[in-house]
Amino acid sequence: MKYPDNASFLQSTDGLSIYYRDYGDEHDRAPVICLPGLTRNSRDFDELAEHLADRRRVLTMDFRGRGFSEHDPNWANYHPGTYVADVWHLLDTLNVHRVVVIGTSLGGLCAMAMAAQHPERLAGVVLNDIGPEIHAPGLERIKQYTGRLPAIGSWDEAVEQARNTYGDWLPGLGDEDWLRMARKAYREDEHGVPRLDIDKNIGRAIREASDTTADAWAVFAALADIPTLLIWGEMSDILTQEIIDKMVAAKPDLAVVPVPNRGHVPLLDEPEALAAIDSFLDGME
């Protein structure tokens, strides 16, 4: 896969090459940065970024170990603290002082951590199917497959693997949709064979991570004065109605938009999700 025309690279503070894309020109409103999920990359936001770029500057990035970003030789660095440091480094390098964060799953956890560190720099946050508490069965499901999926030999097999991994949570997708999903998650190696675009050691990192639920609720509290939209896949095994009720109790002004026929995670191309994001962004600086 060739790099897009607006692709760029940044060297992290510890020397890794970090890939990002910069959509659109400068606007008066705060830019948007899109942060992907645990096993995904910036290509998940291609269509959303293009949708928003005529109104706001949009940045997308690959966390280290994913997509076009370099793999970290130390697997223990695969945790939100490191990812957030990379995000701040990117924003500081680009002289972006205030931003709206759209975070899918892991990206949403990073958004909450950013709010805890520098709330004045966040104009708003969109959490895509994630909260400060993760439903245990869903977390266990993700732990079981991350970094453990077998190698495949063709794009047909990549599509089938993507369908097997996510199919229960994304009902109604057609063959072309699944091929598009696979193209975002896999990339051809030097022999033209699709490979998952992720460092397998990320699976080790998540399986050895400690439970930080209590700390996560304290971090979520940092969103108290920051406009926040929660997009929820109604079938999600990561974010339950019980967790959402607790989030609303902690932050009464939290806007919650359910997306039917979606589990973890909505693709953000659903009419409900797009309308919610558009309305949320139009209503802020």
C-alpha cells in the first residue's frame, strides 16, 4: 500500500517513526484528531476525516506498533501513557494548542487521559463505544484474539478472518464492506501477501496489563467541564447500559447516542453516528 498524498511521519521522543495524516486547511475552529482502537489504525477514519475536512482541520495517526508507525522493540511501552505522550508530541510539533479528540475504544481511553493531563487543551471529546469501565466478557474476548490470529495467504482469507473476528458485532455488512474492513486492517508484505497491520506484542501487553478501573473513573472525572459525546453500539460487550448509567450519573451533561445493530465498535459511518458527530462539532468552537 502506498502512502496517501497527505501522509507524514514524526519521530517520537524515544526515536520511533510515527505516521499521521493531515486533512484540510487551517480553520477558525479547533482541529480534530482521531485516535484508533487497540488493534486498528488511522485508516478507520479515512472517510470520516474527508467528511469533516471542509469544516475543520483533521489529523489522524497510527499509534506505535500499528499501521505505518514503527513497532516498539519494548512491548511494555504498548500502553495508553505512551500513546498519549506520542499524541501530545504530534500536536506540539504541529503547533496545535487546542483540539477535539474523537477516540475509538483505546483512542477514547487516551482522550480521557489527555483530559486529565491538560483539560484546557481539549475543546471536546467524542468517545466511540468506550468508558472508564470495560465489561469483563468483552475485554476477555479481545484479549483472546489480539496478537494471536493466524497468518493468512490471500485477501479472500483476510476478509474471512475479519468477518470471523468482528461479524457478530457488525451485522448487515456486505461483501464489499468486509473487503473494505480488511483493507484497513491488513497490508501486503513484500511478497504481496496480506498481513495484519499490527505488532503481535500488543496482545502480550494487554494480557499482562493490570486492572485500572478505579483509576479510570478518576480520569473520566476530568471530562467534567469538557463537552463530551458518547457513541454507543447497542450490542456492545464492552460498554453496557449499566456502565453508561454510571457515566451519566458522574457527568450529567454527557450526550449519549445509541447506534442500533452495532456492537464494539460502531464504524462511525452509520447515519446516527455521523449526525451526532456533525451536530456535536457544529455546536462548539
